[in-house]
Amino acid sequence: MPENSTNSTNSSNPTLVEVFTNFFRAATRPAVTIIFAAVIAQVVIEGIAAPQWFLALASACILWWFGDRTVQHIQHSKLECWNIKDKKGGTNAQT
């Protein structure tokens, strides 16, 4: 369980490397997604022959990123819901 305590400490006081990697990840994801989507659109509309490995990589990346953002959104929504219940005097029953 030491990993959880380290992560909570780092989230409140991130290092320069963590800030840079988060910025780099946030900047490259949209660009790479647009490139993948443009190539997939050309394959579908114009019928160009794209390598199977590229289509598999593009599909996997887009699905991974969509799933990651969905999970983060659900976790954020649950945390907000728990905080609202706590402020109203309810108990915070986390399991």
C-alpha cells in the first residue's frame, strides 16, 4: 500500500517531470487522435489501402483513451457525489 500514499503526496506537490509528462500527454493525445481519425476516414471513404497494423494501433489507442477518460469521469463524479453527501451531514460509506 505504500504506492497509494506516494501517489496522494505527489498529486498535491507534483515534480517538474510529472508536470511535463502530463502536459506532453495532454498536447499529443488530440494530435495523434486527429491523425488516426483522418487516416481511418480516408480508408472508409476513399478506400485507400492502409496497413493492418496501423488500423489496429489506431483503434486500440482511440479505445484506450476513450476508456481512460470515461473511467476518470466516473471516478470524478463519484467523488463529487460523496462530497455532497458529506456536506449534507450524511455518512461517507466508502468500501
